[in-house]
Amino acid sequence: MKRDDSYAAVLRRKNEIMKTSVGIDYSRYETGSIGFDYERMMEDTGYDLARIRDIQKKHGVGSTPLKELSNMTALVRRIAAQKKGARIFIKDEAQNDSGSFKARRASIACHRAKELGFAGVIAATSGNYGAAVASQAAKYGLKCIVIQECYDGRGVGQPEIIEKARACEAYGAEVVQLSVGPELFYTFLSLLETTGYFNASLYTPFGVAGVETLGAELVEDCLAATGRLPDCVVVTNAGGGNLTGTARGILKTTKTHVPIVAASVNLKGLHMASDHDFNRKSFTTGHTGFGMPFMTNPDRSDVPRSAARPLRYADRYVTVNQGEVFFVTEALTILEGIERGPAGNVSLAAALSLARTMDEDQVIVVQETEYTGAGKHHQAQLSFARSHGVEIRFGNPEEEIPGKSIILPERVDLIRAVDLDLDKIRVSSIKNQVKDHTRIERSDFAYLVAETNATADFVRRALTDLGVAWEE
């Protein structure tokens, strides 16, 4: 009998397709009525830090330099109070093959695919991850398909996304380009089922475990360069795997708590699945349109249980505006002679603001950079925005309205990282996870405490307000 490949039928088969394409039976980790054993799932990857490092070293990944940004630090100290202005360092992940930290995720995903005997890999992404998977697949002799949400309804694509497609194709991948809408996940599932390829999702345990080496290197490099641990690590946050993997690597390398700050571009008011809004944002990753929903509901990803759980590890969550990031991208080039892509500089823009409040003997580490060029360059993004009627000017970034204006700061001291309320985010996460439940089990309660990085009292209060009973 012919298989039903309708949209509804394929979506009904998604768990079966995922199990086959990743080699993980996610049901093994389910506990209680809402929880799951996250740590057991991560341990079952079978890859410890030493093995991951060895795999990455053999495939052009890792051991990237930690660079002190002395001129950026001096700039901050000119506008900071006396004896304030932390030393700023940046982990130059653009030195990885394929040009971003996502090579770390792709290296383990492709290694796993080869180990399990898959003929190829598939990734659904419009970002650097597609290029990373394509690059690593080439090294392993695997076929590669990258599915990209690329165009609006008029067939117009952002220059950054078009550049990423070029990179994927250059590494030998087949790129399937789609317009914005729900067909992305359907196409992804259909191709996984038809080809029998490995699901090289951003959100598998293998992908997130690959980023743990970055956290470990940060600790080791900072100790070697400064004789102390970072006083703060700033991580650009979108789907959460970057933050999760980095934090886990830090935890595995030092027993001392290192504060983790998530940073996203403020795109408040723009809808990521809107055809109208698709080309009115100048960042395709590292923004609140991904950061907020994935922080409060990580399992909205393309696997049943995401290994990216950023709320478990973030100590703060701040936003910066698009104009601030573009300004800092230019400043990095002019002051330090380092030209890197804007998305990777989200955390650098936040760091400039945070460093002003820190002591001058403290150290703040910006966790990544990404490659730039062609459509990824900030000037290409600004030109594209202007062509879509977005106002671009110098002024106060606080006046920026996403989708309508990009305001570059007329003075450096106007760059301000704005804190989001993590407690509100925690409540939202709990609400998302207990919906349709009036009572949860003891294991569920413990899961929520770990999942939200909150106290038991905090979770009790949230459940009480939501009218949900629990066992302890």
C-alpha cells in the first residue's frame, strides 16, 4: 500500500521518523507526567570531553585562540567610572573550519552518523550550522542536505541567508530552499524518511555535547592568559545549544561557579514565522525571536526532547539592539583589526556594556565569533534593511523599533545591555510544561526545579498560582 505522505500523516509519524533518524529512543528518558531524565540522556551519548576533543582535533575543529581586546577595553575604560572596566577577551571561533562555533556541534553529529553507518546527514537551518554540517560531512565522506528557510512570499531572500546557502553548496551539500512557513518541518521530516539519512539536528545530545569543549577551553585559556577564571562569560543566545554546551563544559572543568550571561538581539514585535516580518529583521539568529521561545519551551525544536536547555544554566539574560551590534561590529574591525560577522558580535555588544560595571582587574569573556563576507557582512545587511524601508541613522539606540528602524549609537556610552526578568521567564517555562495538568508527580517537581534553575520554594509558588498540585 502506498505510504501517505500528506502533511498531516507525516506529522503523525514524526516521533517514529526521529527515532529512526537519530538512533535515540527518547521515550527511555521520560519520567513522571512531564519530566525527563536530561542528564541520563546526555550521558548516553557515550562521548566524554577527552573523546570529543580528539574527534574535533582530527577534523579541523577546536583549540581556537582566546584574544584580548585591549583597544576595546581601553574604549570602555574611557567611559567607565574610576577603576571600572573589565578586561575583554574574545574566543575566536571563526578560526574553526566552516567559520563558527557550530563546527563543534556538527563534528560530533557527523561522527555519530558515520559511526552508525548512515550514508548522509540532513540539517534544517538557515544559519552557520548548515555550512558546519556540510563541511564536516565532506570530511567524513557523507552526503549532505541542508534545508533552508530562505525567502519571503515574493521570493526575496536576505543576503546573509543567501551567503550561507552559497557556503553550504561550496562544501558539497544539496540545499533545499523554502519560503517562510510551516513547510520547513514537513519537508525536513519527509526527506529524513525518504533518504534514510541521519538527523544532524542542532538539538541532539551529540550536537550540544560537541560545544562542551568550548566551555572547557574557555576556562583553560583564561587561566593561562590571566591566571584567573573568567568573572563573566557572555554567550549569544538563540536556540540555546550554544549556551547549554558552553556552560556544561565550564562545569566539567572547574568547581568554581562562573556566571553565564545570555545575550540576544531585541526583535520585540517581529514574528519569526510572518511573511511580512521575515525580511524586516537584520539578524537571522542570536535574537529574541528564537531566544525567548526556546528559553521557555525548548522542546519546540525538531527532536522530541531538546538537549539545549539554556534556562538550566543562565545566570542573566540581556538584550541589545540591532544598531548597537552593527556599531560594535564596525568597532571591532577598526580598533582590533578583526572583521567578524554581526550575529557573533551580539555577545560582544553586551560585553561592552557589562564591562563598564565591572572592576578593572576582572575578566569578561565573549564566547564566540563567526566568519563574515559577502551577504553576511554588516554593510550588506544594512543596505538590505534600507531597501526595505527601514530607517538607519545615528542616535539613541533606545529609540530603535525593530522592523522600522536601526539606530546606531552616536556615543559609545549609549550602548546598554537591558536585563530581562529571569523569574518571569521561569514562570513562563513552568506554565508551558504543566499545561493540561492539574497535578504532577514527585519526579516532575524535581525536574521543574532543575529545568528552571530555581529553588523548590519558587516552583511551589508558581505551581500554586497556576492551580497545579504536586507531590514532594
